[in-house]
Amino acid sequence: MFIIFAHVKPQSNSKLFKKCGGAYVNIWIDYKDISGSFFLAEKYLTKGKWNVFRMKKNYKLFESLKGLSVEEKGYYKEAKKFGYSMVFHM
């Protein structure tokens, strides 16, 4: 499980375009390697009508729920179930 960090802006066809100038997002990706995880993260953001302004090169790796907060465990479980989870900070 990887967490990738990105700075995004809403696409012009998004409902949020006039309401939000941008956001920081943590993308929890359940994938086997980091290069594929970065690729998937960008695809999921684009599908959600976000333009990736900047994606950080650093990331976090989690192999289990150990050490995660209750909130983080929820994101981890969601990513295990659906393949990803996105947490936006606007």
C-alpha cells in the first residue's frame, strides 16, 4: 500500500472549478510497485476531473494496519477494497 501526495486543481468542466482554486490530496493506492501506483494515481485524479499541478516524488509505504490511526485504517481498508482511496485537503 502506497500513499502518494499531489497538488491538484479542478478541471474547467468540474463543478468545483469556480469554488476551489486547488487542493492537496493523499492517494492511497493498493498496487504492487511504486511506478504503477504513480501512474494509477494520476489516472484516478484525471478521471475525477482534477488536473495534477504537482505530484511529489516522495511517498509512504504501508504493509499492514500496524501503526495507523483509526482514520488512516479506514483509508487503508477502502484502498484494499476498491484499489484506491483519495483524501482531499482543500
